[in-house]
Amino acid sequence: MRTMFAFLGKYRFAAAIALMLMLIELAVELLQPYVISKIIDDGIGRQDLSVVMKWGGILSACSLLAFAVGILSSFYASHVSQSFGFDLRERLYEKVQSFSFANFSRFPESSLITRLTNDVMQLQNTVFMGLRIMLRAPLLVIGSIVMAFVVHPKLALWLAAVIPFLCVFLLWVLKKGERLFRAVQQQLDKVNGVMQQNLIGMRMVRVFVRMKHESDRFAQASRQLMDKTVSALRLTEATMPVILLAMNAAVMAVLWFGRVQLDTNGATVGEVVAIVNYATRTTAALSIMSMIVVNFSRARASAQRMEEVIVTEIDLKDEQESDAAAKLQSGAVTFEQVFFKYPDTELPVLSGISFAVKPGEMIAVLGATGSGKSSLLQLIPRLYDAESGSVYLDGIPVRRMKLEQLRKQIGYVPQEIVLFTGTVADNIRWGKEDASMEEVIEAAKLAQIHDTVMKLPQQYDTIVGQKGVNLSGGQKQRLTIARALVRKPAILLLDDSTSALDVHTEAALLQALKQMKCTTFLVTQKISSTFGADQILLLDDGELLARGTHEQLLRESGLYLKIYESQFGKEGVCHA
């Protein structure tokens, strides 16, 4: 909680005004029962209209003052809470943006969404309540007891007797409620996860007729959320009856013994009315405190969840010895005895990989699924760091380069196609924000997507649906390639990004790439994609088995020959 509320520091002045106005409102409210007792005893009891008018005027003025300062206090409290929520949400989002892939693995996407929305809202509401009623409620209880003793100490004792018991009870509810609401938030993550998976895979759900299965899966997760929420609310809802029982018992005691004091002239009607009035205000304040306990329990659980994100140590960042001047010039790439395994795993993905690539070469990376092809590419832009060994770009260790500067000079097209809602041009410009329309068209032509775009209803202004739902697989792949090419990278990484292209389109694309002044890595499982490569890296089980041109590997690598025969037949070898 302390980490979260540190964000309130810049709003100290507005928060102080809100609290000051709230204290004025509270003081006026505590004064009202006392004024009423004066009206009853000194005015009505003695049939003195001037006293009634005098104290009645004071009461009306107090009510108007309380109304005015209450509105102003709410305004400042709203300003502080909304601004706090904005800052906290922005800080969380910035932190998530700085996460490495290893950091992301700690938090499911659905959990991050819940923390950025529901959890932030819980704290935002708590800040508003804190400035308006969270402090006001306990002060109202204390102030009511103090004023009750001022009015009539003996009757006030009956009211004060139940307060310690209720305070202990509310603290117990707070402690237990925090655990229960944390479980609720965690279950909400799971519900969001089920919804997210279902919406992303909606086509597969329809094709495989799994609607009933998905509905049952969602119902189960939703039912568990309901059960946990009911358990939490059952505890917190029980606080109100306990408070009312204790306070009503105190009011009955005040009335009973107040009647006795009236008979013996130990108290006046106005004093009894004032004590009862303070008792009802105390009851209302304690009832509000029970609601505060619920919200504070949820806020503490949410704060802990958000703090987990904010204090997460980023495990991949610029090294202290990073050279700001170090940047890619020609695009030479060298791997020296590189070993790599993913975080929290034991098995190595790459073992002793060594090779050198000259600037402007096209490198085809070939191998079976799980051989380490994608992992090799991810070490170049430092999406991960090698366990041991070194990766050099233009002779400079990749760890010595500033991450932002390094990645701005690399074009990367991942296996999983990611397109954003917006126009075709917007999606291409995502690779270079300030790209001119001429640069966008040039990148599209290189990616062999320009002719297709020109046939679309609005051409480059055509809206791409969510995840490119209105485009074919090949069109989406070429659009993501255009996005990488628009930045004119020194190194281009294509991670199985031509799998959906026909032979003719792929050949035209590779020919266009050969004419570019960039080093290109092409991960593929198709032998046909390797024909024009300057080098082919053949990976198997994380090891570099062979390296050379297509003709060299046909002669020297039995595994490469076997893959070739599986795709072209033995007759194809004779023609190669």
C-alpha cells in the first residue's frame, strides 16, 4: 500500500484542501445535536421564541455551511483520486512495456489486464473514500462520543461502552476480508483469461463446434468467482447486523436510563435527545466504516497485486558499460560458442552455436520444429540474452549496445502475425512512425503486397480488422514484412514469415530482399526458400550441424539431403 500511495505526493495540496473542508463539515455536523438540545431546553422548554429563532438560525447557517464545504471537498477529492488513478495506470503500463519476455512469463495477460483496470479502480475509489469518508467516519465516532460526554457524561458511558468491542470486530473483518478479496481478484484473472482465449480463438471454436465446451468452461470459472465473492461478501455483510445490534442496545440503554435521569432531574429532554442523536450518528458512521472495511480489504489486495508488477526487476536492460555511440553500420553478425536456455528451464535450446555472417548476406536457418531456429533469431535484438558465449553485431558485443538504438535498426517479423486495428498504411507505419506515403508504398512493393492493397476498397486507407481478420494469411504475412522493411533495417529477421506465400510470390519477395542493403535471416522449413541464400544454417536439437550453400550441403550433409528428398523426391536431387 505504501508504494501505491506514494503516487499521491504530487497532489498533497489538493488532498490537504479536501481534508480541511471535510473537517469543517465534520465539526458542523457534530455541533448540530448540541444546538438542537439548546433549542429544546432553552427555547421550546421555556416557550421562548427568540431563543428558538436564534439557535434555529445558527442551525440553518451550519447546514448551509456543511452543504457548501461538502461539495467543495468532493470536488477536490475527485480530482485527487482520478489523477492518482491516471498516474498509477500510466506507471503500470510503462512498467509492463519495459518487461522482457521472461518478465511477461510471470504474469498472464488476463492478470495484467485486471491489474491495469479493476485493481487500479479499487485503489482510485479508496483514495476518494479516504478523503471524503474514510477519515471522517472514525472521527465522527470519536467526536460524537466526546460531544456526548460534554452533554451528559453518565448517559454517554452507555454509548462509549460498545465502541471498543466494535473496533476490534471491524479490525478482524478487515484482516480476514483482505485474504478473501485477494482470492476474488485472482479468480477474476482466471475468468478474464477464459474470455480472452475464447474471443481470440473464436474461429477455431466455431470450426470444431466447441461452443458448448467453452460455455461450460466459462460457467465453471464464473461459478468459482461467484463462490469466492459470496464467501467474501458473506463475511463483510455480517458486519452491519453486528453493528446495529450493539448500537441499538446502547440507544435502548440511553433511553432507559435517560428516562430515570429525567424523573430525578438528572438530565433534560434536550440532553437525552442530543445523546440519542449522537448515538444515531455513531451508528451511521460505524455502518459506513463497515463499507470502508470492505473497500479497504479489496484495495489492500489490489495494491499488493499492482506492487508485484511495479517492483518486478527487469532482467533484460541496458548494461552499465553500454556505449551510446555503438550502433549498427553494415549488419555483420557473429555468434561465438553461444549457449542459451529459457528462464526457469533446465534443457538448453542452443548449444555451442558459432558462425559468422558478412554484411548484406542472406542467411537461411533450416531445421525441424523445436530445433532452436526462432531462439537463435531472438538473441540478435536481445529479446533474450545468451547464457554464455557472445553475439557480435559489426564486431560489437550486442550487450554493449543500447537496446532502443539496437532494435530501431532491426526489422523483425515474428512467427505469430500481429496486426493492429487501423488502416493498411497505419499498420505499415507502425515500423516507422514518421514514414512518408512514398516510403510506405516502397515497402509494400518490396513485400509484394502493393498490388493487393490497390485492389482493396479504400486502398491504403482500408481499415484492417482486429488481428487482420479481413485479410488472408499470405496478405497478413506480406503486410507484416512491409512493416519491417519500411524502417530500412541493417538486419532483417524473418521468422518463418513466408510459410503462407505461394512459390511465385515467395521467389519475388526473396529476389527483392536480395537487392536490399541489409543482412537477412530467414527461418524456414522449406528447402525452396534456401536456394538463393548465401549461407544455410542447419540446426538440429539446438546444435549447428552444418553450414554452407545449398549445393555444398547437398554434397556434405546427409540430414540436408534427407530433407531435400522428402520435399522434392530423389529425382529432384539429380536435377539440383
